[in-house]
Amino acid sequence: MFLKIVVKLLIFTSPVYCFVGYIGGFQYLIKEFASSVSIGSTPKHETRWMEQKLDHFDGNENRTWKMRYFKRLDFWKLNGPIFLFLGGESEASPNFLYTGIMYELAKETNGAMYASEHRYYGKSIPVNKTTVDNFKYLSAKQALADNAHLLRLIKSKPFFSNSKIVVVGGSYAGNLAAWMRLLYPELVDAAIASSAPVLAKKDFYEYLERVNVDYEQYGTRDCVNTINKHFTRYETMFETQEGIKKLKEEENICPENDMSIPENKQLFFLEKATAFMSNAQYGNTKIIKDHCANVNETKKYLLFDEPSFWIKRSECNDFDFNNMINDNYKNKINGIVCWTYQTCTEYGYFQSTSSNKQPFTRNIPVDFYVKLCTKAFGSEFNDTRIDDGIEDVNKMYGGLQPNVSKVVFVNGDLDPWSRLSILEDISYDAQAIVIPRASHCRDLFSNRENDHEELKEARKNVKYLIKRWINAEDYIVN
Ligand SMILES: *[C@@H]1O[C@H](CO)[C@@H](O)[C@H](O)[C@H]1NC(C)=O
Ligand SMILES: *[C@@H]1O[C@H](CO)[C@@H](O)[C@H](O)[C@H]1NC(C)=O
Ligand SMILES: *[C@@H]1O[C@H](CO)[C@@H](O)[C@H](O)[C@H]1NC(C)=O
Ligand SMILES: *[C@@H]1O[C@H](CO)[C@@H](O)[C@H](O)[C@H]1NC(C)=O
Ligand SMILES: *[C@@H]1O[C@H](CO)[C@@H](O)[C@H](O)[C@H]1NC(C)=O
């Protein structure tokens, strides 16, 4: 019931959806693991707005906009460090100034806490209109420069002159945390990169391979086979007119949807796979096991009450690709549009069925996502543009071998995103921590009763490393 309310809230009041088909869903994590904090009627944090350049790299562009950030100083004592929680592809939350690993670090080291909101997300919208042209200032590079500008502003206060700076981020913002150390090493002293898919990749077939492994390892016997039977049955039904007719009835697909159109069919398969994807990404071994027990009851097993944002449900389930584009992408600036733009221009991350080592058949090709890019943003956002963007990103930031120190890369091995992250130490000062049976970004939150020992141990290790890197030994509290 609780989950149901959360999801409804996300869908109807927040500009950001449970973006499980993609990387996001961070709002879900916050609600689930960081919402119990009491901010109260007299919050200990302040909300601030600062002026940022629209384009940090073009001297002729002098337009500016206002970025939102949160600030909390009540733990801070002279020479204590500064912590910045980097916003990612969703609205920023002040909750991380009240709970979680950064909060604990700040408390234990007399630190100052900040949280920034990423340009184009939440309330930090730098552009007025919604034409594609206005998205051109949306990139990690610009966002990193925004955060550098914020940190310089903070450091300009004389009382902070001896304070070390630590940045923290999860998921895409985990990339940003590592890349802040890469691009601004003189400003940032250490970083936590949690579940950070630092390698940009167009055909991210490894995602569903990991979902497969999770269900093999933690599901009931024969679970993966059963999943495959269901998906193969769908595939067979799509082959004939009678089959499509029957499927439309079974799945309450809108009568006017032409399910012989490839994109509509692909959307159907993506929608069906999303339930398994979200359970692997955000769930735990028990959720996966329970899902398997109910895998034949199509509606009963979802972590999120609504399986995904992809399709619209009213009287019937609308699987029309063009409707989906018009509803979600046309003339809008919201989390979905902006994150899709970033995948189309920088990261790819297209969760395809290109691999044989997964049970979802082969009906979600990379082409589906390329079509999404061109339909949503225009014909120039084609394969060439996507490939070039990915190449540039990996060149600029170093992919799986970023030239960084004092960064800890943390991943949960259940999390399919871990396949694009750093799972082995790069050096003594750039370490990797892999948490068995943990999902996406769980290390960023505080210990809970049901957390297993390895997760608690990982949080302790992360805190130890950060304290060592900022010379906070004096403050180490066990
Ligand atoms: C911004 O630049 C334009 C031309 O590039 C110039 O006309 C304008 O005065 C500038 N505005 C400010 C506030 O500097
Ligand atoms: C948005 O509109 C405001 C007010 O009309 C203007 O001052 C600002 O420069 C505009 N921003 C951009 C990025 O065009
Ligand atoms: C689900 O249905 C398949 C046949 O469609 C059957 O082989 C399998 O045993 C069933 N699994 C469960 C858990 O009931
Ligand atoms: C993509 O579009 C550009 C022009 O915007 C064109 O030069 C290029 O050949 C196109 N690539 C593909 C794969 O169609
Ligand atoms: C890595 O970064 C260091 C400075 O932090 C620099 O001296 C070195 O040349 C870089 N290595 C490469 C391969 O870019």
C-alpha cells in the first residue's frame, strides 16, 4: 500500500517518474530509504539559488540562470570538511542532509553539507522554451562546471579556506562525482562514486544479462525458463493476426493500436521486461524470489505498482509508439525528456535484448532506442550522432580507466548498472567496493535493520577511505 501511494505521488505530482527503464528511479530510492527523516517545520538546511552561466565554455554567450542548492552548516566546525551531494537526473532532495552516508560523514568529521541540483532537472531549469535547440546546454561537462562554480563560491569564504572538499553522487551523479575529481582535482579532494556507469556504451546488452543472472541465482528453480516461456509465447502471438487479437484482449491493449508496427511491439516487450529490470535494479534477493513464485500471475509481482512510465493506462493500455513520444517528449522539459536527451547525445546505455544470455527474447533492439532519439529530438539525432557522443564521453572521462585518485567506486552486484562500472581497484587510491546481493546506490543510505552485514561493512569502508583521504583520522568514530 505504501509503495502504491509513493508511485502515484511520483507519477502525478513530481516532474520525474520512476524512470526504471532507464537509469533513474532515484526518487524511488529517496522515498524508500531516505524519506523517514524528519526535516520538521524548522529545517536545519537553507535553500539557496546561485547564478550560473548558461554556457561555461563559450565566451560570447553571456546569458545566465539560477541553480538551486541546499546548505546545512550546524555540524560544521572550523577546518571541518565540505561535503557536496551532486544532483543527477532528477529533482534534488534535501533529505541527504539528514540521513545517509554523507550525513554520517559530516556528523563524524564536523563537516558542512551541501546538495546541488543538476541543470535542467527539478527547479534548476536554465532555458525558457522547449525547442531542441535549448537542450544544447545540457551535458555532464556543463553540469560539472556548474558544481565547480558552486564549490569556488563556497570556498571563497575565508573561514572555509582550510576545508577539504568531498563530492558524493549515485548512479549518473556517481559518474559526475568521479569526473569532478578528474576535471577539478585542485578543487575536489575526494569522491564517492556510487553505482556509477562510467563507461558510455550504445548497446548495453549486459544489463539484461545481469537481470538473467540475478533471477538464475536468486529466483526459484526454473524461473528463468518460465520467464522465457511467457516471452516466447508473446513473440509467437505477434506472428499472426489471430494471435495479436488474442493478445490485445488478454493485455487490454487499446483496440486502435496497430500491434503489427515494430515499434509498438518493441514497446510491449520493453514494458513487460521492465518489471524484471526494476526488481533487479532496486530490489533484493527476496523480492526476486517472490517475483519468481508469482511469475505466472502477471500483475502481482511488481516492485512498483505501475510497471513503467512507457505506456499510458486509462480505459486500455496504449502501446502506440507515436502516442508515447507525443505524450512524453513533445514540447516538454521534464526528467524523462532531459535524461533521454543525455542518453542520445552522451551515454547510449540502451538496454537491449541483443544478447542470447537472457530470457526476454530478442524484441528490444538498439534500433528501438535510436528511433526514440530521432522521433523525440529530430532526424539529426541518428546513429552517427549517438556514436560520436559516446566516443567523446569515453575519450574525455576515460571510460573504465579514469585517471583519478581518491575516488571510491561502490557497486552492488545485483545491480545491472554495475556492468558499466569499475569493479576492481584502479590503484591504492582509487578503490572499488563490490557489495554482494546489494542493488543500485544502496551504500549511499544509512544502515537499516534488514541490511545485510556486507552492506553495512561497505558503508564503513567507504567512510574510512574518505576520512583517510581528507586526513580526518582525528575524527574517526567507529
Ligand atoms: C551579452 O552579449 C551581447 C552580444 O553578445 C551584448 O549585446 C550584451 O550587451 C551582453 N550583455 C551583458 C549583460 O553583458
Ligand atoms: C529567459 O527569459 C528571461 C526573461 O524573459 C531572460 O532574462 C533570460 O535571459 C532567458 N533565458 C534564456 C536562457 O534565454
Ligand atoms: C508457470 O507456468 C508454466 C507454464 O506456462 C509452468 O511450466 C510453470 O511451472 C509455472 N510456474 C509456476 C511457478 O507456477
Ligand atoms: C546522420 O545525420 C547526419 C546529418 O545530420 C548525416 O551526415 C549522417 O550520415 C547520418 N548518419 C546516419 C547513420 O544516417
Ligand atoms: C593522470 O593525471 C596526472 C595528474 O593528476 C597527470 O600527471 C598524468 O599525466 C595523467 N595521466 C594520463 C595518462 O593522462
